[in-house]
Amino acid sequence: MMQKLEIKKMVPFSVAIVLIAMNLRMAIISVPPLTTKLLGAGISSTTIGLLTTIPLLCFGGFSALIGVLVPRIGASRLVAISLAVLAVANWVRVLNQPLLLIGTAFVGLSITALNVLLPVIILENRPQETGRLNGFYTSTFNVCAAIASMLVVPAATLWDWQVTMQWLSVPAVLGLVSWWLTPKQSGTSHSVHQSKATFDWQLLKQPAVWLLALFFGGQSLVFYTVSAWLPSILTAHQLTPTTAGISQGLFQLIGVPAAYLLPQLRQDRRSLMRVMAMLLMGYVLGIGGLLVGGQSVIILELATVILGITTTAIFSLALSLVTLVAQTAVNAGIIGGVVQSIGYLLASIGPSLLGQLKTQTQSWNIVLLVLMLISAIVIFIGFTLTHRLPAQNAAN
């Protein structure tokens, strides 16, 4: 009887997590494919660039603030507010150019909040399922982002770009309704409405928190740099722009199963060490394949697949490690906020800095060697972090 009751609670919660996770990238990833149509509508290239830059700046600048708000307002209420704001912002930002930037800022703030809050509500409501559900929602937003990037241009051709972007309000409304209807864990609202003292501020003095911040930041830098420059690297190896574009889509999609499965492999400290070793091998084979692939389409595509699996899997693992370090929902909010702020600030400088390195050296191989070095440092930090985790945490 108790098992049936648990299943009845688990199903609507899982559905709500999926519908909320759908919103984490679609409003951002849908903009670049619409560049031609936006230029045709008289929107400057500078403004179009800001439509993707503003959300990333929000990720880096406001994630820590969201974490501080969790014990004051409550994670459940913040999720509802964020989804409501996201739905409205997606709808109104296409009405005129000033609203386009203002609305995008609110889109960025809403998604920033949801990035921080999803691990919190998972730990708060289903602490025994953190690995599975963290993998579940990271897989969801990767799939939805890839689908959105493929469908947004045909949709804009069928209707127009304004209507297409307004349709992005629908997933936010669905997420809001599902979250409102989802039974919450009893006692949750009390725990998250406690005073600011509920958070153990001594945790921020622990090396594990800052190791996790560097781990998250390093893997984010590698991912966003590869995402930005992979088509250029592949065309430099004499692949056609069309093939390079397909490879970019493959890079984004191929890691989805690993994003779901990898967090569940961290059963204990030893298994987590094995996971880190697998990720190191993935980085070496993926980046190394791009280094030595020459004009071999097979080697380059295989390297792209391995790198896509590795970068997606390590992102999912990094998010799940927040719940291991934090242990409680309130702690997860603030620690997750600090970790994501540092991570996305590092990620935002990676593509431009390494792009400048390529300009100075006229060689993508130098850039790839630097990426391999950064990847090795990230995994070294991961091994060190694993040693710092209490044995009982690594088994959760």
C-alpha cells in the first residue's frame, strides 16, 4: 500500500520535473537560428548578439542571489514565480525592440532561477532519487534544446518569428500548471521558510564547495568553447559547412543517455572515482581525435560523438554533486547558486579567449591542446573533490 502511494506521488513529480526542465534552454537556443529573420526585421546584429549574451550574464551574475532567496521565500514558490515570469516574458518581448531586450533579461533571470532551483526541489521532495532525477532533467533540457534548434526556423517560416518565439510561453505555462498540481513533500514549506540561519554558512568555508565550483566552471568552459567553435574546427579539417552543422547537432544530442545514466553510477566513492577516470578518457579521446583527425570524416565524427557524450555527462554529474555536497535543500540552493555563478562566469569568457588565441596563433591545434590541459585539470579537481566527500554522501 505504501509503495502504491509512493508511486502515485512520484509520477506527477517526475512529470513536473520534465515539464519544468523543458524551459531551461529553449528560449535561449531558439534565437541563433532566427538571426537571418531578425536581421530582415530590422534588428541590429548587436541586439541579436545581446539576446544570447544577456541570459548567460544572468546565469553568472544572479545564480548566487537565487540561492540566498531560497530560505527566505521557499523553493516551491520561487519555481512558480519563475515559470510565470518566463511565460509572460516570452510572450511580450517580441512586441517591440525595447521589450525585446527587457523581456530577454527577464527570460534570463527566470531560467537562472530554475537552473538553481531544480536540484533544490528534487532534494527537498525526493532525496532518495537525486541521481536519477538530476539525470532525468538534464537529459530533458538537452533533448528539448536540440529539437527547438531544429524546428524554430521551419516554424518561423510557417508563421513568423514573433509568433514562433511566443509559442515558447507554452512550455512555461505547462510547467507552472504541473508544478501547481504536484503534491509536495509534507513539511517542505516549513523547512524552506525558516530564517536565513537555516543555511549553514560554515559550509562555504569547506574546500569541497570551492572545488565543486571550479569543477563546474571548468567543465562549463570546455563545453561552451567546444559548442562555439566546433563547426569552425571541423571546416578547418576540410569538412563541408553542412556536415559541420550536422556534427554540431550530433554533439548536442548524443550525450543525452549518458546525462541520464552517469549520475546514477556514483554509488560510492570508488565508483565515483571510476566515473572520473571514464570522463578523463572521454576528453582525451574526443579532443585528441579532433587534433589528429586530419581530413578523416570517420575519426572527426567519432571524436565529436565521444566529446558530446563526455561534456553532457560531466555537466549532469556536476549538478548531481551539488546535492551530495549540500545534503539539505536550503544548503543546495545557496551552494548551487555559488557554484553556478562561478561556473557560468568562467564559461562566458572561454569562447572569446580561446577564439583570440586561435587568431593570434592561426592554429586550432593550439586551442585544442589548451582545452585538453583544462580538461585534465577539471578531472584532477574532480578526483580531489571525490576524496573530500564524506563516504556516506558519495553513496547517496
